[in-house]
Amino acid sequence: MSEAYVLAVGRTPYGRFPELGVGALAAEALTLCLADGGVRPSAIDGVFFANATQGALEGQHLIRGQVALRGSGLDGVPVFNVENACASGATAVHLAVTAVRAGEMDVALALGAEKMYGADAERTREAFHGGLDVARWEAELKALREAAGAAAAPPGLRSVFMDVYAALAADHRRRHPECTPARLAAVTVKNRRHAALNPRATHRDPLTVEQVLAAREIAAPLTLPMCAPIGDGAAAALVCSASAVRRLGARRAVRIRASVVASGTGRELGDEARQITRRASDSAYERAGLGPGDVSLAEVHDATAVGEVLQLEALRLVGPGEGALAAERGETALGGRLPVNTSGGLECNGHPVGATGIGQVGELVAQLRGEAGARQVPDARIGLAENGGGFLGFEEAAAAVLVLEAPRGRHR
């Protein structure tokens, strides 16, 4: 199969931007991405546009990408709308990679944009409920709590996914008692330190473990700083062929070693061999010809602190029960054995759903090029991104894993 590369990336800040709609956010990310690659819109053969909530929040169904990209210079270029819950962004990247490797496109754009602030609370709640089986979500959440040994959280205004993560945290601690709330808080403290070095991060103020634990509880054991905020924002990545790299003289292009998207299987809770991220990452490692020990740094889907813990263990980047301990020991911090979420992660950047997975790619590309500034990981060679979405039964409905390699010549 033909090789594919990330040619260029661009990302807006994430946060509350009441004056900007989806189109304006998408235009900003596209402009940044084109400038990063030194290319014109005419070089783009197709667009994979990721957005998960605009239909529910604004009523813009069916042609979201075509509407968002009006006047962008991409008139007439085929646009494919991608919706795959919180994994929408990484799925768009995967489809761009597939199109390039198949020879259907020489340069493909993956662009994700989301406008989540401004809608009324009930619509926002409904949008997140759409990431579950809407006909069965109450029964399935109850079954998850019972299987995990978790109590129902008290009523409150929050995403249903916080209740899901609270149940997963209870199950994880039942199997690994060492994963205490204080050690979960250490994950958030570590990500805040990283975010302080990222000018685009939303939450950059440092916190202590004690401050994280004392913050408002969302769904025990998760407090507010442990949970990713929603956000407005956009991110873009240009994926291209080897011939395009040569033609454009793109010496900073990052090689894509593997891209995998998987779906849930209806496994039982505790069946770790069939866990969705485990299956996706094992496939990605095999395709890349690498193993977990080859990874220099990772961006993982930490919609909550326990999300980072679970994904690191599923990716086999740490051992069972070691995800929170690794943060406490400094192993997953800058300067540690395996820096994780050097961007600050979703907890500190925010989670504009369609943009999130593409934003993760942007952080890895900056690191692998040696362009991450104060948060640069020395000698970063292999980067891994994991982006999950939705929830069915006892695991995510979708999971995407991408493995990237530093440009040739940067490492000998």
C-alpha cells in the first residue's frame, strides 16, 4: 500500500467564541493549515469534514461541510461529511489516509469544527445522548453501573458520559485498588503542567492534587478539573502521498505508519483482550511494524482523568493498573519515560468534538518536527494518537489509533 504523510496542520484555540460560527472556525483552521504547508487550496483533492453536534444544536444536518467551507477556495472539491461521535476527527483523518493510500487523492484535507457553546442546555444534553443507543441508554447505563459496582450519581446538569466514566472509574478501582482518587488527581495535575506551556490551551493555571480533589464533584470520583469542558474550535490536517511530498518539497512532512478505526464488540466488562482500544492499537502496532516500547509520546482521549488511565493501559503503554501511578511517579510527564498529552489533553484544552482527534494529530506533528517549543519532547521519533467516541454496552462505540513517525533526517 502507498505511503501517506501529514503535510501540514492547523488549529484554533478552543474555548467560548460567541461571535464565531462553524464556518468561521473552519476557515481559521484551514488558513493556518495551508500556511503551515505553504500550499494553496487548489492543491486539495478532497475534504473529509468532521462535525458531531451541529445537527442537534443548530439544525444544520446533511451538508455541514459544504456549508462550513463556502467561500474557502474549495468550491467544487468533493466534501465528505464525517460523524462518528467523539472519534469524528480521527475518523476523518483515517478516511483521508485511506483515500491517499488508495491513489484516489494526492492531497486530502481532514478538517473538524464544532460550535458547542450558545445552545440551550437541553439541546446540548440531547446531543451527547446521541452518542449512546437512545432507545436503551438508561438500561445500558444501569447495567454498566451494576457490573462495575458503582452507585448512581445524584441528579445534576452534566453530560451522560461523565456518569459513564464514573462507573468505569469504579470498575477500574475495584480491579486495581491502587488507583485512588488522589492518583487520578495526579493525572490532572500533570496535564495542567503541560497546558501551562501550550498557548492554545484553555485551562493553563497549575493545580495541586489537593485542589483537584477539593473542587466541585461532577460524578464521584470525578471533580470538575478532572473532566474535559466542551468547546468551540477547529483543527485541520493535510494528508498527502509520497509523490506530493516530493513535488511540494515538504521536508517537514510526518510519515503515517498506521491508521486504524475499530468498533465495539459487545464484550463483557473485564474482557480486556477484546477491549476496543486494545484491538485497534494491536492492529496499529502490527501495521506499523512497531510495539508499545517504540512510542516516544502519546496524545490520548482524556475526556476525564480516568479516560487517560484506561487508554494508556489498553494501549499497553503502561501495565495493568499502572496508568494513574505512572502520572504520580512522573513517568507520563514531560521529562519522564513516556510523555502523555503534552498539549494538556482534553482536560485542559477542551473538547470541541469534531476537532479533537485532528488537534491531537497537530500536537504530535509539532513534537515530531521538533517544533513544540517549551513542551518539546527530546528526540521524539514515534507519536501515537488515540481518539474514542460514543459508548455501547461496556466500551466505546468507536476508537481510532494513529501512529506517526518523525520526518526523515531529523533522526539518524
